[in-house]
Amino acid sequence: MTPIPRIGIADLLRKYPVLLLDAYGVLVTLAGPLPGAYELIEALNRRGQAYFMLTNGAARLPESAAARYRAFGLAIPPERIITSGSLLTPYFLEQGLVGQRCRVLGPADSRRYVELAGGKVVDLNADFDVLVVCDQSGFPFLETVDATLSALIDKIESGRPAAMVLPNPDLIFPTGHGFGVTSGSIALLIEAALTLRYPERLDLRFACLGKPHAAIFEEAERRAGSRDMVMIGDQLETDIRGANDFGIDSALILGGVVGAEAVAASTARPTFLLPSLQI
């Protein structure tokens, strides 16, 4: 197999007019910015070069995310932040979910995403038509997941299964002190439990909106007015596979979620390996 070439961030800046940047594991962790992130954002802003943060996060509105990054010293305007949560609006419209009762797993901004999409957010103990798993925070974890699984089974048994939507398919993310599970892992747990109980029901699956699916890349292309882009990410199955499937180049940043063995074994091969963000 042909070795994947390494490239520096300065060469990527010269080669591509538009940079797409993942958030957690590339620019930041929960603890703060990663090495080189401040310098990169400063350089992009100073040059006026187009860039967008493409994040599978659905726990913060772009304005809330921008404020958080400002606290880290990263001057990323809200209009440069494209979240998976923002994809709920076209999805609800396409699928006829506007006005439906929605149970939302996630914090306040996650619930706001669903309201903006036209969903009617209900309490976690209320009946629902749509389950939207946005994030692993903002609710009592075990009790809520158990109660939600039980409610889903009750609804299936009564012949009225709920629609299930997953804006953020990520399974894990770097915390700065190790790794944590995120909403994709919650959805995977629920799907596994439903498959165990209903092995022939192939329809009991979440509709996934974020990377690696095309919608978030299409939104970046629309805003950039160009397809001459490169995706810089730390996860093979979301950032890199998504870029590959969309037909744009990709760069996997080293030292994050993915180890060397995973890179060698995966069919999601990046165009480049990126040692760091440092210019």
C-alpha cells in the first residue's frame, strides 16, 4: 500500500483556498486550545483566507460556540461555525417532522436547535414522536437513557415507533485528560438494545446528519462558493471518510483519537498526514 504523505499546515494554507477544520481533537479539547490552534486562526483571520469549523457537535449554537472559543483565545466568528445541530432544520422540513413532539437528549442549546427546526420539545418524562440525541450532557445519563429505551420499546409494541435522529454520530472525543463517549455511543447502545429485542426490524435505526454524511459538507461548499477545500480532522470514520465520500481532500492530524494501527487498517485513507497545526 502506498504510504500516506505528510504535509505541514503552511503547505495546506498555500495549496487550498478553503480550510475545513474539525473542532474537538483538532482545535480544542474540553481543557482548552490545542498547540498551534491560536496561531492558525490568527493567520487565517489576518489573511482573510476562507475557513469553516465543521463540527458534529450539537450541544452549542454557533453563537454559544464562538463565545466559548473566544474564552480560549480563538477568534472564530459564528458564521464560520457549521454544526450538525443546524442540519436539523432542513431535515425536519424534508421528513415532515415540523410540529412533532420531540424528546431531546442534550443541554439547552440542543433543545433550541430542535425548536428552530420546528419541533415541539417536551419534558423527558413526556410522550414523544421524535427522539433527537444531540449530546451526552444536560441530563441524568443512566436514568434518562434507561427511561428512553423503555419508552421506545413501549412505542414499538403499541405500533407507533418514534423517529430517531442523531445529529452527532461521533462515538468518542478527546477531553484533554483522556477520552469520553458522546451522543453516537448513546445511539449505538440504543440501536444494539433494539436489535437484540427486534432482530428483524432493520428500520429501528437513527438517521445521522453530521460527518461523514454529505449535508454538512454541502453547507460548507455553499458558504465558501467553492469545492476547492481540504478537511482537517482527527477521526477517520467521520472527518476523513466524509471528505473522501464528498470528493474533497483530507488531512488527518496525528496524536489524537486515531493511532497508527487504525490508520493502516482503515479503508478511510486521508490524502495527507498532518503532524500538527503549528505553522
